[in-house]
Amino acid sequence: MHSVDLDEGVQTVHRLRALAVELNLLGAEFAHMNGLHTTDLRALICILDAERAGRAATPGLLGSQLGINSASVTALLDRMEKADLIRRDRDPDDRRRSLLAVTARAVEIGQTFFGPLITRIGSVLDSFDATEQATISRFLEDVNHAVAVERQARSQQTEDS
């Protein structure tokens, strides 16, 4: 393993931060244009990510992922269901549990807004060969994991205080 020049490493962190800011601004614009709260958008992303990973999207998972209590999750889901963004289905294996899914309307408005960005990012990725794409993917996964570990550690420190 080779070491990254400290200056280049710091520059990369700053680039990631700038990207996070741009993505947050774009997400906030999407939320505003569609009469949503940014938490609604994060909830939709969590539900879609769970679906892609083959995991059940439940209110408990959503609360954990968003860092909100069960009463807030219920209010969030009520608001999103009323806006026809999600549906709650009873889990056939455990009728006490609800399974969450995004609606066709939510997918449509998301694709309309984010589709062009996904196409642009796909074009950027196409400029890299398969080995470079694998490296980029591994880097992003590892950075995401590092941020999640840091967030969890800070959350634990807050609970211990």
C-alpha cells in the first residue's frame, strides 16, 4: 500500500466535502420543488437503498437510519403516505410490522429530477476504464464506511455524556 501525499489527501477530503455540499443543495432544491422536507428525501433514499440491498424497509430501520424517534417516524410516514410517496404494507410474516415501499409517483418525480444528473455521472464514469471504476467504487464505499463509523462513534459519545 502506498501513502498518499498529505496535501493530496487533504485536497481529496475537501473535494468530497464540496461534493457533499453540492448534493445536499441539489437535494434541498428537489425537496423544495416538490413540497417536501429534506427528511422526506432522506427517507425515500433509505427506503430505496434498503430495496436495492434486498433488506426490508421498516419504520424501525428508517428511524435508525435517520436518527429520529418512533413518534417522528410515524409523523414522517403519515406525511409521506398522504403525499403518495410511500405505502405501508403489513409484513406477511409478522402482521405487527409494516414494510415500506416507494410509490410509482415518487419514482417518477425522482427520475424526472435526478435522471439528468445520473446520466451526467454515468458519462463521467464512462471516461474511466474498468479497473479505475473499481478503484473509485472501492474508495467511495470505504469513505462511506469511515463516515458511518465516525457518526456512530460521535452518537455513542453523545449518549454516554
